[in-house]
Amino acid sequence: MSLQEQFAQAQADSKNLPERPDNMTLLKIYALFKQASAGDVEGARPGFTDMVGRAKYDAWAALKGNSQDEAMQQYIDLIEELKG
């Protein structure tokens, strides 16, 4: 199975986890997905009134410089770990 196929499977699996991950883990899942699918973060950081947007932006920005393949593998590994 190719990395792309494993990534697609992990995306599907992420919707059927045995329990909802905590917010920090959800941010990590979001950031890894965005880095894997879109590459480095772009655009302006959301303002103070958008706390969720800022947290998502910061989590994604922390992965800047990671390759998309590297982020895909980390995403796959994290979802596998959460599946138990």
C-alpha cells in the first residue's frame, strides 16, 4: 500500500476512533493533515478574537519545513496509535 493510500485510510479511520481525542491531540491531527495535504502554512495569523483559528494556525505553523511525506507518515502513525 502506498503512503498516499495509507494516508487516505488513516483519514477514514480518524472518523471512527474509539474515543474522541483531547483538544491538543485534535490540533496535532489537524496540523499534520494540513501539512501533509497543503504543505507549509500560508497567510496571516488570525486575530485575537479567533482563538480556535489562532490555535490551528500555530499548530500548523509549528510543522513548517516538514515534508508532506513526513507529515503523512506522522499522521498515519498518530491515527494508528489512537485506534488502540
